[in-house]
Amino acid sequence: MIKKIPFLILLLIFIHQLGNSQELKIPFGTIVDSIPVSDTLEDDFAIYLPRNFDEKKEWPVIFVFDPQGRGRATAQFFRTIAEKQSYIIAASNINLKQDSLKNNITKIAPLINRVDGMFAIDREQVFIAGLAEGGQLASALPFIYNNIAGVLAVENSWLNTDYLNTGKEFFFSAVACDDKYTKNVLTEIKDYLDKENFPTEINFYSCNGKTEWPNMDVIENAVAGFTLQAIKNGKRLADLDLITALYNAEVEYAQVLRRTRNYYQSFEKLKQIEDKYDGFGLEVDLGDQIKNIRRNKAFKQQRRDYRNAINTENEKQEEYVYYLDADVAISNFENIGWWVAQVEELKQQSEKLTGPKQKMASRLLGFLDNYSETYYNAYINSQAKAKSKIFVSVLRTIFAKDDPAAYLTIIKIAGHDGDHETALLYLEDLLKTGYKDMDALYNIEGILDLKLSKAYNDKIREYLGEAKYYKAGS
């Protein structure tokens, strides 16, 4: 259970760690990397102070979490935002991929309190941003810290509605890759928070299946939501020049979308801008631009294509859930071929089609990957029968062909049960993916007779050039 802990209490918990730390003089306008979070922990981070930084004033801060812990590169990426919108940027060097969300959460308190001890932080303008696993971490932190003002979740997010404090709102800004299944996750969370009267925003970008930050325009527009919300809440001065600059930047981004013939996306962005900048003293008049796009035949076709793709995706997703649940319940090996065909069809669509249909196919592949992983994790460490464990493992090899865990599980269970034929079949399938960890292949428990066999060692030697027990099995 995740409990909410006041920021000040956490500060007291970790303040003793800061007492022996050397005071650092951070230059303005320069990224300083590898700052230790404490004298006793190995974790560190990068910091960026804008050129107009004033040590006598309290400053808003954005803590940024990159999944690979690329603190310096991430701070560099947010540098323009820090300058234009006046934020301190603190970017973690923790590699989030190496641990679970729960364990990563426990590593964050020393970092937050280290920054809080170094600078005069505006406690009402603390923002968290993250990509992928970092997005999940960022959206989990408001459940622990009472004073998180905003969350920027890029590509992925996390929400437990049982512990959501509707009396302590934060701004939720989602940035979704439109060809990953997590787009639907982010949209669902955004819609839920909307109903709970949280301020929200969602922007989209294309990542071509890669886990990378979107271009600077997208992130800058998203962070503008934090700045405007702070102004609306009276936490920040209503600087009309800044508001105008942010508005012009977003309008220009919408125009770029239009000029590149992304008419539907441009239309949606302009509608968002109208709502976003209403009430800030600007003359927001985008009616003519919106009308011009709506008259465009290409816009109408793009809108139809988008809506049709969404409807088809929802139908296919429901179908997949129904059949996958049924197949797992009875370990229906006879239906494995059908799942292989589904994956191949989706792969062909994602490679050959364009537009909304192509993105829909990519998202469905991601959905099957994620859903099968949920089953795999639940079954492998349970008391389920060996047949069930092998079945969910076989499914994983279909939906996540390059993930070695399921192959190793099948080799272990089949080898332990004396089904060497199946074990050797999946050993070869694993090696065909380019797997090269020979030690792992010989550290599988409970299959000593298989590991000593000639067939097992021949197969490893065929793909890796050598085998540990090659002579023993000859």
C-alpha cells in the first residue's frame, strides 16, 4: 500500500544525510552533472539553473526522470524550457529499467530533498516529468508527496484510483506516442482525472516504436500548461509577454502540422489552444484557421480514417482479451497457430500500411505484448500447473519474440519434465534471436541431464561456436 507522506516529513527523514555534503557552487546557464544525492548513496543527478537565476527568490523546479538515467542529456533537452519559462531542472542519473517501480520510488526522496536543500525551492511549484518508466514514476509520486503541482508523463503513466486524493489536485499533462499501446493508457488516465476535476492536457507525437523524448516543441508546449496553471492559481506572476510567447509558439506548432498536411492533428491542436489560453488577457482568435482546415477535404478524410481506426482497435482489443482469457484458462495449445497468424497480420499492417491504420496495428501489437506479459508474470511465480506455465510462456515467445525469459522458462519446465524435444526446440528458437548468454543456459536449475546431453551442447555450439559440456556429451 502506498501511503502519502508530507514533503516536510520526508525532508526531516533525509536531512541528516545532507549535513556532511560539501556545498556546491552551481554556475548559471551551465549543466552540472554527477551531483551525489547524499554522502552515503551512489545515486547522482544533473542540475541546470537558468541564466536569470536569482538565489534570493524561490524557484519552480522540474525533476526529470529518463528511463536510462541520462541525466546530462535530459537536462540539456530541457534547457530551453528552463530559460524561456524559468525553471530549475534536476535530471536523475538513476537507470529506472534496472528495478521495479516500487523500488525506484524509494530512491527518489534523497534526490528531491538534496535539491530542496541546495536551492530556495517554491514548494507550490514542484513538477515531475518522465519518459516511459520515468512517466510511471512521475505519476506515482503525487501519491507520496502532498505538494506535487504537476506531472508530465511521456509515453507511459501509472494511476491507482484507490489512493487518489481528489482534494489535492495536480496538473496532469500526458504526451502520448501515437503508435504505442500506451497512448490508450494515457488517454484513459487523462479522461479519468478529467472526471475528477483535475486540470489535464494531452499531446501526441510519433516515435516509430522507439523510446525517446519527443521533439522540443511538444515538450515545451506541455510544460507551458504548468506555467499557465501556476499563473491561473496565483502562484506565478501573470507575465503577458511570457504568455504571448507561449501562445505564439503553440500556434506556430499547429501551423507546422498544417503545412506538413497533418490537418486533423492541426485542427485538434488549435482547438486545444483556444481552451488553454482563454482568460489570460490575450486576443485568442483562431476561428478562421479552424474553419479553413474544416473545409479541407483531406481533413475530413483524415478525421474519418482516425475515427474508423479507433473503432476497429477497440473491437479488436476486446476480441483479443476475450480469446486470450479463454485460452489461458484451459491452456489451449490448439489455438497457438491462430495467435501466430494474428501477430503476423498486425506486423504486415504496421509495415505496409500508413496513417491511422498503421498506428493502430502497432498499438495492438504493443497491447498483446503487455497483456501477455501480465499473464506471464502472474503465472510463473504462482502455484499454477506446469502446463499452464508453459502455455503462457509460449504466448510470450509469440508476442515478445526477443524476450529471453519465456524461452528459458520453457526450457526449464520441459527439461525438468523430461520433454527434451520441446526444450531443445525452444533452445534453438532462443538462439535464433541472437541470444548469447551461455552462462544463463547452463545455470538453468533442475535439468542437469539435459545440459549434459549431446543434443543440448551441439545446439549451443552450433550457434555460439562453443559449448560448456561439448566433450562430455560426445
